[in-house]
Amino acid sequence: MVNSMYKKNKQFLKYIIFSIFLIQIVTNNIEISYAEEFTVNIPFGAYNPELNTPAEVWYAPPIINIKVGDTITWYNDDQEGHTVTSGDSAGRFGWMSEKQGKFGEPDGFFDSGRFMPNNSWIHTFEDAGTFSYFCTFHPWMEGVVNVEQTIPEYPHDATGKKIEKLPVIQFTPDKLIEFDITWEPNVIKTFEKTKFIFQTYDPKLNTNLDKMKYDMIITQNGKILFEDSGITQVGGDFRNFIFETSGPIEIRFQNIISGGTSGIESGAREPVDNPIFRTVVFTTMVYDNPEKTSTSEIVVQPAQRMDIYYEILVGAILIPALMLLGIIVFMKIRKSKKLSSSKEVKSSPV
């Protein structure tokens, strides 16, 4: 009986292990399927710089467009050895004239070294950009690889983890404030205005928290790109920004403290001894915009908020009212003085 149960449990355990292994294989295949493989041929006659060479191009195709993660294989169908070296070549005639003695200037991004006829060289491109390359032995041979960044259709954090749902929710370390943020568009691109929309809540009372002060800081590659302070309203708050460089960004809100009295009572309005307990951090990615390389759009921030509107409104009403009251008091005092002086004139002897 015991042996029978042991055998069944052992078989069940083997089944579980096999299932996990199968899932890993399928997952790996799915990830690999996103990358594509391309071919570039070095045709016969590429070694010859003369105009009547049988080779129509030095690398076929001479310009190739791929995406980050794709792989290119160069096949040498010529009768001499060649290289695939990133950098600036001397050109078809340059190596014989103003660049005499120079066979090009490699930039170090990639270099195949010399590979002989009927051999090949493979390279996977992990970075976006435009890469010119040439043969160090035959500097008239030139080619270009355009590597485009793959832009996902969904937002994710700086580590690549998909954000399943916006807004993203964080809690301050003291657990007294829930901070929600979303951004539009959800996938951020360079030279395109991004609106960050955020709100503060009391997670215990499940109510919105208005009049909460904060400092907002956006950094990229250790550099502060944007810094501002504000105070939240019942409907939340927002900021606009246009990024000029792609890469991961960090959106930090710190010093989140009460900015005044409100009809919404909360423990979050109590004084804070250590500001570190009132900080939340969000991350996401900025991608190169394939359609824009610059922008003339002016970013406008919400310079005036509701609390400022109320103060302006009160001032606009109170100041004229005080001025009017002062004029009325002044007129009454002046009138009373005139009456007093006239009575004194009438009572004086002739």
C-alpha cells in the first residue's frame, strides 16, 4: 500500500517537473521568435575597385533595415578575404587621393576580422542606431545597417516588466498615503508631449486626499530633467513634459505632506518627522520616436490651481470692499467735520 502510494507520488512529481520544463522551452521559443535573421552577401568581384567589376554593389543589400535583437549573417562569395568593420571608410577613390594611405577609421562597434571565401560572420545588434561599415582591406566596400528600436504596444517599468494596468499604485513607507499615477500616451516617445496625472488617497478611509504638498522630480541616466512642487486637489494634479532622449526614467514624489486644512480628515495630515517616509518612486521607459526628431511645441504647466483661484477670488473681492469701506468712512468723517465747523460759525457773536 505504501509502495503503491510512493510510486504514484513519484510519477506525479515527474509529471510536474516535466510540465515546468516544457513551459520553459515554450517560453524560450516565444522570446526567440521575436528576433529575426537576415543575410548580406559579399558578391564576386567586390575586391575590385574598378568600374567594370562584375559586382553591382559591395555588400548586397548595401543598406539593410533591422530591429534591435535581430541577427545578420554576412556570406563571403568573393575570391578574397574581407571584413565587416563598423566606422567610416576611405571611399571608392578617397583612399587614393586626400585620404591616401588611410583605409578607413573603425569606430569599435563591431569588427568581424578577416574571413575568407565561402566563410561567414554573424552579428546580433543589441543597440539602436545607424551603423556604417566597410572592409579594412578593400576600403571602397561600404554598407549601412539601420537598427530600429522595437517599441512595445504596452507600458512597462524600467526593468522591462509589463504594467498590466494604469494607474500605477504606490504607498508611502508609512502606509498612510496611496499615490496613483498614469501617463498619456501610455508608451512614451521622444519629442512627444507626455502628461503625468496623479492623485493622493487615504488607503484606510478609501477617500481622496486634497491639499497635499509634494516635490516631483524626473531623472534619466542620473540627470534631473524636471523638478517642480505643487499641491494636490480633489481631482488630482498633472504635469507635462517632452523627452528628448530615450532610455529608462524615474518619477519621484517626495516630501508629501499636508498643505493646509481640508474637509477631508486623515492621519496623513499629521506632521512628519522624517521626509523619507513620504516618498514614492515610479519608473518607465522612453523610446526613440520614429516619426519625430525634434519639436517646437511649448510645454504649458498648470501654473494656477484651485487653491490659488480661491485666494485670488477672495483678494479680488476683499480688497475693493475694504477700499470702498475706507472711502465711506472717510466721507462720513469729512461730512461730520463740515457740520461741526458750520455750527461754530452760526453760534459766534456779530
